[in-house]
Amino acid sequence: MSTGRLIDLLPYQKRLVEDRHRFIVVKWCRQAGKSFGVAVKVVLESIEKPTTWVVLSRGERQSREIMAKVATIARGVCKAAELVSESEGVFKADDAEYKQLEVRVPTMIDGQFSRIIGLPANPDTARGYSANVVLDEFGIHALSREIWTALFGCITRGYRLIVLSTPKGRQNKYYDIWEHGGPTWSRHATNIHEAIAEGLVLRNEDGSLATAEDLRQALGDDEAWAQEYLCEFVDEASAFLTYDLIGECESDLASMEWDSTADYALHVPPPARFVGFDVARRRDLSIIWTCDLVGDVLWTREVLRLEKTKFRIQRERLYAAIERPGVRRVCIDETGIGMQIAEEARDKYGSKVEPVNFGMSGVKEELAVVLKEAFEDKLVRIPSDKEIRDELHKVQKLTTAAGNHRYDAERTDSKAGHADHFWALALCVHGRKASPHPIRFDYTQVQARRFGQQRGCW
């Protein structure tokens, strides 16, 4: 198979495209062109003969991104846009519906087409087809082992399987495949230095050339550099929340930004709503985290990041969150600089505001343990966001010389802060536990969650 001159590929991308092994696993650094390389491969192989490819991505947003690449490449290679059909439909499994994107590609056999289908990864979607399968960014897939078990039957009758990702710890199926998959798997590894040596060009914002060292210094985090750019599987033994645990609670239905037109904002009566506020001013981020209780699951509705923001503006944004319908409990970090904001909010809104002093013995431990239990029991849903994921993962449980436990993250020079997302979410979850008001549960939604479905998210 030749890519011709229509598509420019770097040598490591070309090696992947030309690899005809049945089982392929790819470990490339960030921004090395994983999705583009595999999209080229899928399109070119689809042109050779009629077949079906299913591309399973971490979520709907990631599915749209890789399928957009597939469609663009198909148009360019086929030179006949009218023969390339793009459609969006619905994949149904049990009571769930998933957005399905499809590109039909004309083959070398007149009148026959191949199908390339993009779906968010889920045990149900993985089980739905007999086809070649691509697992995109498999290292961060929620329920990776369940997905793996479900999909393998799809490829039983001679179909291909391509797994690609950047490493995300060792507590997931992707790590098992790379390290213990044996000689059955054809492996492709490219770190940032190898990619640059083979032609990857890094640039600054002004278009000037950048180096790997520029990136490393800007990142300011040795562990993240080793993982994201050197493609090393970082040991998660010291992580309080593993990537696998975090990934299982990520959802595209959780929101980073408040949407006043969404069903959850307009619902009557409003859901029980909880807010956690980790306060900062200069060095770290202030985070205001809002969740709605749906059934017994806390769904993230807003993660408001405030960097070097005046207290006056922080207070305004906090009060706007508190005054939304349905707010039951607001937990505010009153340690140090947070004392005044917490005190003023308590005076204004009364007992629904709870100041929390991180400096008191056992407070951080209680918050951290309650948050971990929420992740373990799948009682929280968070956005699929790299910054949130990595910061939640950075918190470690450390033992002091006196035998006490301390929960903290190593401070870095990056603007990601100092476990600010972790503590804001922990305060939000604590507010749910500490709420003095009775909360009515919808047990239909609770039962659905226990069967592994994400229901009742409005």
C-alpha cells in the first residue's frame, strides 16, 4: 500500500500506515500525529476493498475530532467529494443512545463502499459490530477492561485491531497490552526526541522554531514530561486517585461551563445543587465547582477557573453560583486568605454556607477520603478534561515522621495550580454529604447507575 504524494507523512507515521499486522499497538508522545496517522491508515485500507472500521474514542468530542480527520483525508484521497458520504445517526444499546458518525468511502471495486464508523467507547458500543476496530487514546478510556472484553468478539473472524495512546499510568488495559501483550502485537513507539529527529517541527506562538527543552521547561513538571512526552508508564503506586479510577467517572455529559439554556438549569423543581470553592489569589487557581445531584450521582455543571483574580470579582462569581435555584450547600476553603470571603458569604446566605478550615487536624484527610469513596462508588461525574484529570491524579497520600497522613500534590511551575481542582471538588462532595436538608432520591436512576448506565443526567 502506497500513500502516494497526496498525503505528507513523517517516517514514524508511514511505518504505522504500512504495517499490515493484525494486532497493532501504538505508543506515541502528545501531538505526534497519532489520530492523523491512524486516520490515513484506515482510509487507505478502506479503499483497497469493502470493509468496515469502527473507531472507538474516549467520548463524543474526541469521536468527532478523529472522524473529521477521516472525512478530510477521504475527500482528498478519493478526489471525488460526492462519493464520500458523511452522516450522523444514533447507536442504541439497551436504553442508551450514542451519537454515531459515519463516513462511506468508495473502494477500488466499482460500486462498492467501505464504512468507517466513529463512536464513543462503551462496553455496549464495543460489542455492537463485527468489524476492524481502532481504540483511540485507550489509556484514558473509562471501563477499559470491560470495553476490551466486549470488543474482542467483534474481531474474532479475521478483523484487525489497532490500539493507540499516550501512557496514562499502569492501572489500565492499555498498559497491560503494551507490556504483556507478547509477540502477537506489532509495537510502534515514538517519544518527543525521536519524533523531532524524524521531522516533527515544534513552533512557538509567533511561528519561530521551538525545542523539546522549551516544552519541558514550560511544562515544569518532571512526571508529566516523562509520561506525556517521553512515553514512560509512570508508577501510580503513590497516586491517591489512579487514572483508571478518574477515567471511570468522566463523562461528556458533565459540563465545564454553566449553560443557562440546558435542561438541568431550567428543570422544575431544580435539582439539589452543591458548590465547592478553593480560594487562591496570586500563585494558585481559585476554583468554584458546582454539581447537581441526580439520583445519587453528583453531576458537574461548572468548573470555574479564576487565575490571579481580584477578590471582589471572585466574590461576585461565587455569589452568582450560590444564588442559582436549588443550591443546598456551599463549602468554602476559609484557610488563610479565604477567611474573609467565607465569613462574608456566611453572613449573607446563612447556614447553607459552610466555611472549612484546612488547617484543622483531620479535615483534609476527611475531605480526601470522602472524595475517593465517591470515585470508587461512581457517585460523581466530571468533564473529560486533561488539566482536571492530571491534577486529580497528582494528589498523594503521604505519611509524616509522626505517623500522620498528609494529602497533597507537589507544587509545579505550571499554572495548573496546587491540587486546586482536587480540593474544590472535594469540598463540593463534602457539601453533599454534610447537607442538612432531606434529599429525595429517584430510585429508577439509582438502579440504572448500578447496572453501569449513566442515566438521569438531564
